[in-house]
Amino acid sequence: MGLPIAPAYHTERKELVTLTNRGRQHGPIGGMGQRPNAQGYDLNRDHMKLESPEARSVARLFSDYDPHVAVDLHTTNGTQHAYHLTYSPPLHPNTPAAIDAFLRDGLLPHVTNEVRDKHGWEYYYYGNASGRGGGERGWYTFDHRPRVNNNYIGLRNRIAILSEAYSYASFEERVLATLYFVEEILDYVHEHGDEVRRIVAEADAASVVGESLALRAAPERSAEPVDILMGATVAEAHPLTGRPLLLRADTQYVETMYEYGTFAPTLTERVPEAYVFTRDVGDVLTRLAAHGVVIEPLDGTTPMSFEAFYIDSVQTAARPFQGRNERTFFGRWAPARVTLYATGNMLVRTDQPLGRLLFSLLEPQSDDGFANWGLLADDVEPDGTTWLYPILRVPGG
């Protein structure tokens, strides 16, 4: 069994250690590095558009080494709870159901129980207690979109786990909490190796052509309230700066609230047989290839039925995020009469292992695709009273 380890996702800004980065986090006392890379990107939001060399390297790692299981290790701040570590499986609704079940029904409960029995520490699903958007107070997870590492890996048909050690635990406890977590994961995966290989192989072999998959999603409330272990912190003075540090206290109480730990689709679309590129669309094909998507030439003599996406409107975010103003497309797919050039056309089939990821990248209404990130902004052209999306598709299913 191979075990690739990356001690840090990026190093160039991690080396810029100051005493004020994450200033209330309890250690290391010598300070911490910065989150963005030299381009100013949060690398854990770049897994779809692949703007950074680091994100492209991770995509290449998964194409070349193809690990069955990935664990992404972080430290989190926010809510003062009583968990030494919180975790998350992939959150995108299009994640293969068997991967979700393996984690939620098997690995994660087992690891939680083992750590509790051996070390007396509590772990739970990642969340923050808040009344998000003025709504009811609940335990809210983060984002379903595959720009985030564990969600991205889930759409690659691989088992992905996010680990978030508790920021207000001491540095030593954070290291131990992460060590215990990884050790128990490795033991469980080793004992269930045949099941892991079967789940991954079946996900790769399953075609998504004709399936109705999510393009956008919203948090989904649990059927019943859950008991969340809340905690507290005490303030200590940083020995070098005198600034306050927060250290978890041995305080624990239960607060019952609904959990928003999963996502339900708010917009779906049937997966086509393929997408067709009839003209240059910048470096979109290069980015697809960087993800590991298989692309093939299509000659103009092949008889096919096509659909074009007719754009009714586009909403562009007022503020940039990750260096781009995100765009939301509205419109519809409809049959189109298309005459292909004899050469120069490219075909991308969805009946390939990365079909789920491909669908999220190329659908114009996807909330994390190339169109959303503005990578096709210069290729959306008016056609009479409508706009046409520059990528065609071949219906299927």
C-alpha cells in the first residue's frame, strides 16, 4: 500500500511566519505562516479552475498516483465547542452514494468511537453553531462546491476526508488529535481494503449519462435535532507579544439544535452523452486535460444530434473572489442545427471515470464550473436576441 504524504500544500507563504497570523490561535508560539499563495489565492478554493501551480500539481498527483483515499489536514477556529477535532466527508450531492455511505456509516463513526475509547476525546462532523443568514440557530457545515479539496476528490470517485483540529486546543493537543485521527483512518482502510477497492472501481465503471445531477445546492436540515457538545475558552497572554491567546477550557455542555451538514440540489440537469468544442475557447481544454479528463478529436463527418444552451441572462458578482468575478448563468438547452467543420472539433465524453467532475466543470449553470469562474466570458456571444454558450452537447440517456 502506497502512502504519499505532503507536509504542506504550499510553502512559499507558509514560510512568511509572523506572530499576528491567526493571532488568537494557541500556538505554535513562534507564529504561523499565511494562508494565500504568492498569487493571493486560497489554494483550498482553487481545485476546479486550477489557476495556481499548486492546484494543478494536486490534480496531476491524482491522475498519476490515483490514491483511493485522501485525508486533508487543517486547523479550524470559530465556534467554541468541545471537540478536539471535527471532520467532513465530501459534501457535493453528486458524490457517489457508496463513498458517502462508507464514510458516514462506517469509517467516521468507527474512528470517533476508537478515539473516545482510547483517549477520552470527542470528535464530530465539522460545523459552526450560528443562525446563518438570520435563520434558526443550527450546526452548519461549510461549502458543497468542489472548489474545496474533499468535495473535489469526491467528484473524482475517491474517498476523501477533511480533518480540522480545534484551533483553541494547545498546539500539542492539536498535533495529537490529528495523529490519532490519521492512525485510526489508516487502520480502518487497511482492514477494509477490499471494500475500498470495490467502491472506487464501481464508481469509475458506472456511467452517469442520462442521470439527473445537481448543478446548484443548498444546506439541508437534519430530520431531528442533534446534541452538540459546546465548550469555552480561557484567555492567556502570548509570552512574546502579550496579545491574548484562547485556550480550550475543560468545560462541556450540550446544546440541542438542528444540523445542516448535508446539501440538497436546488437545480438539476440530465447528463449528456458528450460535450463538443467547435472553436477555440481559450485554455479550457488545457484545464480539462490538467484534471485528467480524456479529450478526443471529432471529425465533421460524424452524424450527431446537438443541443445548444441559449442564455437568457447572466449575473456577475460585484466583487472579485480568487481574482475573478463569479458569474451565474440562466437559460435553457434546446436542439440546434449545427454544421461542423471538417477538422478542429473536440469531443469530451461523460462516460468516463471523471464524468461527474466533467459535468460540474462544463455545464453553464454549474455553481463551480468554468462558466461560473468567468473562463468563458470572452466566448459568450450574442446571436440575434439570445446568447449562445460556446460549448455544444450531445444529448444522451
